[in-house]
Amino acid sequence: MRISELARRSGVPVGTVKYYLREGLLPAGEPTAATQAQYGEDHVARLALIRALLGTGGLSISTARAVLAAVDDPALSPHDMIGAAHSALPTMAENERPDLSTAQAHLRRWEWQVHEDSPAVSSLAQGLLALQAAGFDTTDQMLDRYARAAHELGEQDVAEVPMDSPAEAVRYVVIGTLLLEPVLLALRRLAHEDVSARRLST
Amino acid sequence: MRISELARRSGVPVGTVKYYLREGLLPAGEPTAATQAQYGEDHVARLALIRALLGTGGLSISTARAVLAAVDDPALSPHDMIGAAHSALPTMAENERPDLSTAQAHLRRWEWQVHEDSPAVSSLAQGLLALQAAGFDTTDQMLDRYARAAHELGEQDVAEVPMDSPAEAVRYVVIGTLLLEPVLLALRRLAHEDVSARRLST
């Protein structure tokens, strides 16, 4: 199909498609003339992935390029690929370098196999420090049950990643990680309300 | 103690303490002279709560005032009090009025007792719409396990709320709800990494 048809099929303006081509996010089409090229179904799928990364995923062009490079690298194992997608996600940590020791001690206690430079370790450390600063006592017991809940979700999440297509896998991980987060937080608040309604109302 | 001692004990400048007095967040002390008053341990505790609400809780002065009014209302049941604290929390929803029908259908399916105007219902609706817009299929099965995990956490969270002091209860709910959220999200991402390391690496 021509670029105009690709744009129509994808719901993206032609100018934006050309921008993605220039930025190297979308591979070039098959040239048919000096100023024309043919595009295929791969391009339609790729455009959907690009839109998901930049739009709902909230990634910058350069971060999206890094994620797509990981998708395109045939030498990466599925785990490396998901890791590359994961590390490209925006993180919650505001500070540059929080003290990681408490977070790392918990992770060792749970025997979780995570990279010590993983951005989520910083996020966890930051979160624990904020609780401490607010005078909120987090017991090991409390963190253990949060870790257990998160791990049960994580286990099922990873089992559901579609492994037949690398592009689909990365899309699933990025979108699923980012966009299920607000859902999880809303559900926790609603659960508080439900439990409190059942237990505490008089 | 004098206001200077109260300020020192609380680690808050005298000018800030006076500001909280003027804004009605902190009750006046016992007058001892035309320009002097005595403050007690209640004031120290109250200042810690105010700091937690405004600082880590990220609440505005007027929202904090509403939360504190709930704390101070002896007629509120514990459930109402927690509800007041909860509804004062900042929400994640950006849009004004998302379509709530899908979110409400799920909540009915789970038989959760939540108020249909609860801000977290909007947040849930918003989250589900974003997933749909990104072409991410959320099955009932997937949402059910997220709801189950959230409910298990919520049940234990509510059980741990200290019910002997209203001020402590509200402080616990506000701080615990707000500041455990980034911890939960970081743990979920780390769980993904752990599970993926165990299952997918070759």
C-alpha cells in the first residue's frame, strides 16, 4: 500500500508517518519510484506499537527508539527483550540516588532475582524513605504481604505475555505495566472502602 | 509549653506554626497573657499530622482542613471518618466525567460495597478506558485477579488501622494509602523482573 493508505489504515496523519520514518521508528518501505514506496501489514502493526509507546505509554521519541531497537534485535532472549522494554519505562523516583540498602535487604530476604541497577529498586527505596519520613512504621510483615501480592500479580502477568511475536510481547509489557498501574491503585482504594464498609460501619 | 518550644519540638518554624493557627488547622493554645499561650502534647501530635497531610500527603491547606474537620468530629463513626479521609485524597483521574458503566459493572460483579460517587470509581473507569484505547484486552479473568489481590491487601490494611485514636486513624489511612502506592507499583515491576528472570531466561 502507499503511504496515504498506511496513514488512513493507522489513523495517523501522513506527516506524522513521515516523521516516524525520519526518526527511524518506522522502517522504510519498499521503493517503487524515486518518491514512492510500498508498505505492508508489518508497517501497520509497527505504527500501532509506536502509537502505544508514544501515546498511552508516555515515552519520548528517543526512549521509544530504544524500546523498538530491543524489539528488532533478533539476538535478544525473551527475558532480555522484556528487560529492555521494562527499563525504558518511566520511573516514579524523583531523587537521583536514594539509599538503596533497605530496599535491597528486603529483595534479598524475598530472594528476588532483580538487577541491582533496576530503576524499580530506586522507586522502592524512594517509597520506603518517604514512609519513614512521614513517621509511618512499615513492618517486615506488612512489606512481605505487599511483596506477596505483587508477586502473585507479576507471575500471572508474565504468564500472559504473548511470546509468539517479539513486537506483541514488548507492546504487551509496556502497555500492561504502565496502564494497569492506575487500575491496581484504584482497586486498592475501592477495596479499602468495601472492607471498611463491611467491618467498621455501625 | 510556649509556641517557641512547640516549634522546636516539632521541627517547624514559629512563623509556620502561627500560619497553621491562623488557617485553623491547629487549635489555639491556652491563653496565659495577652500575647502568650500554652501548648500541650496534643498540639505536638496535631502538628505532626498537619505536616504529614501537607508534606508527604501532598494535600492543599483547604483539603487538609476538611480532613482535620473529619478527625475532630466526634459524631462520625470510624467508617465515616476513614471515608472522609479517603475522599480527601488526591485522585488519579484526569478527565472530569469518564463513562462509569464498565467499572460499575465489575464492582457489582465483585459485590463490593462502594459509593457510586467515590473518586476511585472514576479512577478505575479512566484506567479501563485507557487500556481499551491502547488496544489492550482486559479480560474479566485478569481484572478479577487484580481485584482479588487489591482486596487481600485492603483487608489487611484496614485491619491494621489504629482505631484507638481518631487522629491516628486518619493519619494512618491518608499516609498509608498515599505512600504505599508507589511501593506497591515498584514491587509489581520488580516481581515482573524476578518472574521473567526465573521463567524466560535461557
